Amino acid sequence: MSGRALLGVGAAGAAGGAATLALGAATGMPRSDLGALAIVLGVAALGTVGGVAIVGRALARASFRSRLIAVTAAGVGVSLVNLLAIALLMFVSPHDAALMTVVLAYAAVVGVAASIGLARSPSRAVARLDATARRLARGDLDSRVGPVDAGPELASLAATLDDMATRLQTALAREREAEGRRRDLITAVSHDLRTPLASVRAMVEAIEDGVVEDPADLRRYAIELRRAIATLSALVDDLFELSQLDAGAIAAETERARLGDVVASASAACAGQAREMGVDLVTALDGAGDAPCSPRLVRVVQNLIQNAVRHTPSDGTVRVEAARGPEGLEVVVTDTGEGIPAHALERVFEPFWRGDEARSSGGSGLGLALAKRIVEALGGEITVASVPAEGSRFAVRLPA
């Protein structure tokens, strides 16, 4: 037991003794009796402090139940010792002293029995807490204490431990999921880098070894090299932006832009590709052009348009629509392309995922993944619906 606790016990004993002497003086007790009583109370206070110190040290490693029983027994023991001292000083008659001793003995038996009963529930709760903590320490994150009927303190401790285990389990699951995605991303990046790098290496070696010397062939090789390098640059740029989004770069963004300007910028970036493929690109903002939004939305809309144009045949249409309501802003990109199979809809936003060989041409494979990360970082959601051979519909919803 700490020194501060012993000082508290001594202070309580002194205060009780002073109150007893004051009560004795108020009832007309003679000075001689008050002096003797003061000596007895002083000795009793010192004995109490000493006894508490000894018992506290003896119970330092005792169980919760043993401590509660010891406290009850110590209280009754102190009362008996004080009664004996008072009887010896003849403040009470032998008959009264014997009667009070019997009553205190009965109180001791009943008190200890009550302590045993009352300590059962808290001791079981402490045992459950200890067992659960040990299982969690061994890595069994499914362990829980559950509700305990042992007072608000232990109930709160059990709830806190269970909540900590749940949070730890969730964090570990997220970490494992992130690690799995990271491994898949590295594998996919390695695969997507291998093809253009192998092409560049083969063409460079052919030029270096003199295999290709004709100016027309050299020009064709230069064009192919430029395309391969453009593919690599787009992949590196998308990977860099994806890493920024994972680091939470959007969280503190405060800059605003007009939705009309955002859609116009995204459409202009895709207009050349649409003309080359013979796809009609249409926008209909329905009065939402003045709606404020994040400039990051340019990348989202551009990626959706590029993806739609890439998978829409000639004479098809890609349409960008918008609507503004009390709940927020909605931007929809629809196409009349090849559509997406039902089993693939849940995976279209995964980095580098390709549903089939027909969808593996062009692009870095990160466009839809980037769009999803940006929209979610802005507090919104992006959904997809598609009918094979009829087209797809991507909807971006942002809060007001």
C-alpha cells in the first residue's frame, strides 16, 4: 500500500477520534475520562494504520475476492480491539462488553459471508477480463468479454476492451486487404510495364544493330516508340496520382470550379479521340453548369468519357449529363457501346482489371480506379449499370 493511502487512513482515524472526543465533551464526560479516551483512540489509530500497512502488504498479490473479504474482516477486527480497550478502561460494563462482543462476532461472520457473495460477480468479471486479454495478446482477435454484471466500472472496462478488440480486428483486416491490393497492384504494374518496355527494347536494338535502315521503316519505328513511351508516361502519371490519393491529398482541398467548365475541359481533352473513332460526344448539363465542384472532377469526367469512347463503336454516342438537386450534384456518362457483362460490374473499378481481351486495349488500366478514388475522397459515390451490346451508364453523385 502506498504512503499516500496510509496517510489517508491515519487522517480518517484522527478525524474520527476528534469527533468522538468532541461528542464526549458535549455529553458532559469528565476530563479524566476524556484524557484516557484520547489515549485509547490515539493507540487505536496507530494500530489501525499499522494493521492496514501489514494487511496491505500481505494482500499485494491477493485476488480481488480475498481483498474484499480481508477488508470486511479487518473492519470487524478493529471494532473488537477498540471494544476491548474501552472495556478495560471500564467505559462500559462487563455485561455490555460481552453483549457487544457477541454482536460484533455475529457481524463478522455475516460480513465475511456477504463479502464472499458480493465478491463472486466482480471476481468472475475480472477473471473474464484477464482471460480475454490473454487470448487477445496471443492473437485471437475474435475473443470478447461480453456483458458483465459487476458494477459500472468493470462493465465499462469490459466494453472498452471489446471495442478495442473490434477496432484492432478491423484495422488488421484493412491492413491485410490493403496489402493484398498492393501486391495485386505491383503484379499488374509489372505486367503492364513489361509489354511496352519489351517493344521499346526490341525496336531500339533493331535500330542499333542496323536491322532497320530504310527511312520509311525508321519513321514507322519512331512512331511506335512514341506510342510506347506515351503509354508508359500515362501509366506512370496515373500511378503517381493514385499514390497521392491514397495519401489523402484531396482532404484539405478548398478550390472550387464551375461544373460547366469542368465538363467542357474534359470533353475537349477527349474530342480528338472521339472524332478519330467516329463517336458522337454530346453534353447536356440541364442548368447545372453553374454548380460549384472540385477541379478534380475534370479527371473523373475525362476518364469516364475516355473509357466510354474507347468501348463505343463508330457511329455510337457518348453522352454527358448533369443534374443539380437539394441532395447534391449528379454527373452521368452513358454510351451506346459494347457494355459490360454482369459478372464484371463489381470489378470494373479495380486497378488494372480487365474483363476480357476486348477491353484490354489502350489506356493505363487505372482510369476507373482513379475516378472512384477521387469521387470517394470528395465524399461522393460512383456507380455503374450496363447491358451487354447496348451500352453502359456511369453515375457520379457528390454531396451538396
